[in-house]
Amino acid sequence: MEHSKAFLLINFKTYLEATGKRAVELSKQIEKVGENAGIKVGVAPQFCDLERVAASVDIPIFAQHIDPITPGASTGHVLAESVKAAGADGTLINHSEKPLLLADIDKAVQLAKQTGLNSVVCAGTARLAASVAVSEPDMVAIEPPELIGTGRAVSKENPEIITDSVKRVHKVNPTVRILCGAGISTGDDVYTALKLGTDGILVASGVVKAREPEKVLASFCEAVLRVE
Amino acid sequence: MEHSKAFLLINFKTYLEATGKRAVELSKQIEKVGENAGIKVGVAPQFCDLERVAASVDIPIFAQHIDPITPGASTGHVLAESVKAAGADGTLINHSEKPLLLADIDKAVQLAKQTGLNSVVCAGTARLAASVAVSEPDMVAIEPPELIGTGRAVSKENPEIITDSVKRVHKVNPTVRILCGAGISTGDDVYTALKLGTDGILVASGVVKAREPEKVLASFCEAVLRVE
Amino acid sequence: MEHSKAFLLINFKTYLEATGKRAVELSKQIEKVGENAGIKVGVAPQFCDLERVAASVDIPIFAQHIDPITPGASTGHVLAESVKAAGADGTLINHSEKPLLLADIDKAVQLAKQTGLNSVVCAGTARLAASVAVSEPDMVAIEPPELIGTGRAVSKENPEIITDSVKRVHKVNPTVRILCGAGISTGDDVYTALKLGTDGILVASGVVKAREPEKVLASFCEAVLRVE
Amino acid sequence: MEHSKAFLLINFKTYLEATGKRAVELSKQIEKVGENAGIKVGVAPQFCDLERVAASVDIPIFAQHIDPITPGASTGHVLAESVKAAGADGTLINHSEKPLLLADIDKAVQLAKQTGLNSVVCAGTARLAASVAVSEPDMVAIEPPELIGTGRAVSKENPEIITDSVKRVHKVNPTVRILCGAGISTGDDVYTALKLGTDGILVASGVVKAREPEKVLASFCEAVLRVE
């Protein structure tokens, strides 16, 4: 089955519902929904769960962060090579809950490239999205921090930030792909986001904290199919 | 076989020699040396390696850090429950390469207790060791940052800092155990550290970056036996 | 006129009501109220206002923070010598709005001593108060962060935290003086705080944001006189 | 007398040679050299010295940093309004010794605009210079951190980084002015920097730590005159 162009990435954050064995179970459910719909889905579990999730599913797996360090004396830091060795395919960078210094965002993107990890750099405004696009990550995720976790989707609440981001990011870098995040909780939110010119979705509580995560994700997949 | 009272904890930092599969191999070697000598040894691998190391050996396993957070929206952070679910028995806190705000050290120690993780709080001076002992962690590790990774052992270079730390820490909290770190690279360093009143060793490059880690660790174990 | 033993320290934070010329005016009002009542009062203006305030009043002046640095290449940092040269007599350290790494709190306290600045180290709990007392600052200020700016005084809401702090701090260091902060807004709050064994008050919005700061401060002074 | 187009900005960092009264004296010397040569010079003293320097000279005065905050409960932070009230005309932002989160750089630039402060945002590489130019500060200063304080000028050691920065920055924003920093210590360094397309110099130790700061600065001014 052909995969969608759109990409749905589910961030597990540090939710207990997606910690340890439950990270594996949830990843399997997500994989199944994606397969059934023919939609490309990925997961971003916690560091300690990357390996067991990678061993259990065959979908893109992202770390939630890497530190701007090379191998050495960096106790407690997250090394790109370690994330890669655990089976990750990519990493989030500069999530609003784990913001980085400007110089460290750029370092992390370059380290991801060197290690063979796809990079998704998060940004809270159109201007910041353009700033991080300069570093040429694989993807930029637009997530206005004030909407994260609210269930009020940026694609509905503030569509201009998305269209403005798409325009500004592509001016800096026409090939970077753009994810839409913050408050996504319904298929309509997904549909709107894609219609505004984004290439996918970054979602967390909307799926992970849902009573029936598969159903919610299935509705997201249907929305993608309506667009494509 | 009875285990030693002394505890040798090997910190893998972000050394490539101790990343991914090599973390597992090194942990197995360490376990074997400890078993042969009847000495209690432990390892502190990177987050992504905790689970596979825990599945491969039967010695105490420590995370290198936990964040002062509870489950929720903390992308990219290290949750105590996640570390525990991966099979860790304990965690380092406030290593000089991952220093924490004062309030966060205390939070992390309490979170470790609640999650059933042993806590080793690092401190660079005798005064700071006494400060962190107030939070009643299981262990305090004295590591003057200026000696870390030098091969010049604190127990030789600056024995007063150890004796002073032991005295100050036990005044605040008589039951907390004390590890000696920074620059430990020979059996003599270990012997001296224990003779000065500490309960074990926190070591990284001295073992991990050694040409023959088993031999170095074996010499550490012999030193423990000479003392006990 | 003899001064009180109790000390009332007013933190100007970054309130516009206490910025620039208004910092000078407010400091003069505070000085006058203190003089009239014979109570020792002090102010903690912003860095840029230290010099003009020091040139205008003759009461203790505190910086709100110093960085743990010595002279050199530290653009944008706050040097103890600079604060001293501007006329400050002391400095807050580790305010909950400007928290420091454990090791940096200790460094800042030692730098304050070396520069001839009185140090007031803030702590949010009784345990943290005991931790910072180890560094032997001149004063420890107990300020539960959850009560700061609420108008609900710690001395009323949670008197045990004060009595517990006094006991724990004095066990570590019998000579350090203790200020009570967070939510202080009435003379009764001050009275209770002193009765619980503290040596003074650290207050911000309760005075600075009051419609009539002099009246509020006068009522604080009356409360001190009731105790002494 | 007409002023030069080029701008020479001297960063006082936290050097004792430029603290307190010595900040005033040095600023007066700098003003005099600039006046004599007809070159636009500015100074960036420490926060506590801004007011007395502003009261003593009539040249552009920059803070070394502002925090991304608005008036309120931000003890120990540097408020744009406070810097402005002290007499500053502008501020450095994101100096490599005081680096900021990406989102905070943008906030600080907008706050500077709103407060009527000129903004000079520092960046260590051409790519980062382009990133910060997106926020539309008044100036971008290129300072490779590895050359700061070395006396090895970026304009000589690594001229490509300057030409590349000029190109990338102007592509993003054609009107932003560009300063060249890091290691500038001779008139030749200044001449080269301007010839490479920059609009001025950001210098610290090269002037402040010189035996005869006026002579060094005079040689910088001569270099500007050779170019213009």
C-alpha cells in the first residue's frame, strides 16, 4: 500500500499512559491504525522507551530531544548516537517544553544530520519558524505554546499563523516540510491544517490522553484521506 | 557469596565506548568482575540503554539524571517512573555535568524516594555535600569538578575534602552513605578513599576509557578487599 | 534613635511603580516611614537604579541578585564589585524568580562576603532553608513560592513552615538571621512572623503595589513595635 | 562635525577596568577620541553603571543584555524600561556570554523596539546571523565565540564568515546593519572588517584591557577614515 504524503507524529511526552510497556502498546495501536488507513504515522516516546518501541513496531520513531553534544563527558545528557543506537529514526528539537539556546538548535540539527536522524524543529510563531528553517532541518513544527494541550487547535484558532509560517518558512527554505501542532484534537483540525499548506501534524494529548486513542487517530487519518 | 559493604558505581557518561550494545557488553564485564571478587558493583548507562542493560545483568543500575517533574506535559524530560519502568534501581542527581537548581535537587530526591529509586546526589565540595545531605538522599558523592576526568584522584590530591565531607555530611545526616569520585584510576585511589571513611567509589573514564576496563575494575575490587 | 532589631526589606522586583525615578521616590518614602517609627528598613531596587537610590537615601540597599562570577569576560552578568561600587550594602541570592544552581548559591554567598555585601539567601521550604544555611549567609529568607504575590501570608497560611525553618536553620547555623517572605500584606502578618521567631520580613507587592505604600509600611512598623 | 557611518561599540563586560567610576572615566576617554576623529563610538557598560555613564557622556550607550520580560514579578531580571530609564539608547542581545533561548531573542528584540532601544543581536556563525536577522533587530554582530578575547581578529582569521554573514543577513533583511566582533585589536582588523562589508565593530578586551585604550581606539578610528 502506498503511504500518504502527510505525516502524523504522536508525541508521548511524559504521560504515564505512554510510559514503559504502555508506550509499546500504544505504538502498536498507532501502527495498526496507520497501516489500515495507509497513512504515515510516527511516535515520539520517552528516551528510556525508544529501544523497546523500536523493537516492536515498524513506523518512524522520534526521540523527544537531543542535546547539542558529541560523545564524551556529558553525564545525564542525550547523545544523538545513543538515540540512533536505540533505533530512533529522528528527533524533535526545541519543543516549547524543552527549549534550546539559538546556537544549540543549530548544533542539534547538524548533529542529527551527521547521525542520520530526521530533525523536527519546533517553533511557536511564524517568525521563529523562519528562523529555525535557516538551519535546514527536515521538518519544522509550528506550535504556538499558548495552545498546546488546550484542545483548541491552532489551525482553527489562528489559521493565519499557519499560512504565515508556511510562506515565511518556504521563503527561507522551499524544501523543508511543515508540521502543524498545538491543540489538534479532531479530524477537522487535521483537515484544516493540511488545507492551510502543512505536510502533517504533531499531536500529543489529543491522542495519548484520549479515551480511545485509536478512534481519534483513525479520524485524523480519514481527514488526511479527504485532503489527498 | 556475601557482598562487600563498599559500592563501586561506574558512570558511563556519553562515552561511545559505553553506548548501545557496548553498554551491554561493558555492563556484563563489570558484573563478572564484581561477582568474581564478591564486590558490589553498579553501572549508570545512558537513558536509552537502561532497559537493555537491565535485561542483561543483575547488578544495580542507575540513571545518570532524573528531572524534577511528575507525569504530564514535559516533552524531552526524564521522568522517574520512566527510568524505573526501564529497570533502573537508582539515579544520579546533580552530577557536575548536569547540575540542578537547589530546589530541583530536593524535588528529584523526593521523587526518587516515591518511585523506589536509590538516589546518589553529587556535590563538589564538603559544604555542598552537607547541603545536599539535608535532603536525605541514599548516598552523597563527593566529586570536585576540577578533578573529574583528570586521573588525579581526589583521595590523593585533596584528602581533606573527603574527610571534611564525611564529617560534615554525617553531622547533618548520620545514615547517608558517601561515595568518593573524581579522578579515581588506580586501586590505591580506591583504597585511600575507603580508608578516609567513604562507602564506595563513583568512577567514569578511569574504567570506561581504560584499555582493559576489567583489569582496572579488578584492581579496584582488590583494594576494597584489602580494606574490608 | 535606637533602631529595631527586626528588619523590613522591600523588594522592588521589576515593578514599574519602582523603576527609575519612582525607585528613588519610593525609597525616600520608605526611609521616612522607617525613621519615624525607629524601625530598620531596607530596599532592593533593580540593578540600574541602585546608584541613584544609594545617592538619595541612607538605609540598607540590596541588589536583587548577583551572578557567581569574578571580574572578566562575563557580558550581561551582575558582578558583586559592580553592585558594591553602585552603593549597595547587600544582595538577595536565589530568589524563587531568579533561582540558582546549588553550587552557584554557595559561590555567590562567598563572593558577597569577599566584596563586603550582606547576603540574603531565599529558600522555599524549611529543608531548603537549612541547606542554604550551610553556606553561612547573613540572612535566610523563607518564601514558599506558591504564596508569593498572593496576599496570603505564609505566617498565617502555613506557620509551621516558619517555625520548622527557624528550628532547622538554627540547628545548622545558630547565628544566621531569618526573614519571612511571601504574601505579607498586613501588620498582623508581620506580627505573626516575628512571633514565630523570625528576625524580619521580605516583602514586595504588599508594599510596592499598595495604593498607599507608606501607610502599609507604617502598619508593618507598628507591628514590629508591638513585638519588641 | 559629520559623524561616520561606521559604528565602533565598546563592550565593557565585567572588567574591573571598566566598573564603577572607571566606567565613567573610560567612557569619557572614548567619547573624546570619537569626537576628535569624527567617528561614531558607543559604550556598553554594566547595568549598575548605565546611569552614571549616561549622565557623563553624550554618545550611544548600550546595556549588555535585557531579559525577555515585561514589568512585574521578575526579581533579579533586567527590564527594558529600567535600562531605558537609566539613559541607555540600546542593548546587546544574545551575546555568546549571555546566550538566550531562540524565542527569548525574538521577544527581547520586540521589547527593545517597544521601549525605544536599539538592538544589537550577537551571533556566532553566518547561519545564526541569518536566523536572528529574521527578528529585524537594528544590528547583528558576528562574533565567533572561539575567537572572542583572543586578539586574533575574525576579520583576519576567518574573513569568509564575515562575507558569508553579510550575504546571508542581507538576503533575509537588507536594512539591518552588521557589526564585526571577536578578537579585534588593531586598526588593520577594523579596516579589514569594514572592507568585508560590515558597518562597524563590536570590541571589548582589545580596548578595555589595552594599556592605552585611547591610542588603540584612535587607531581604530583612523582605520575607519581610511575606508570612508
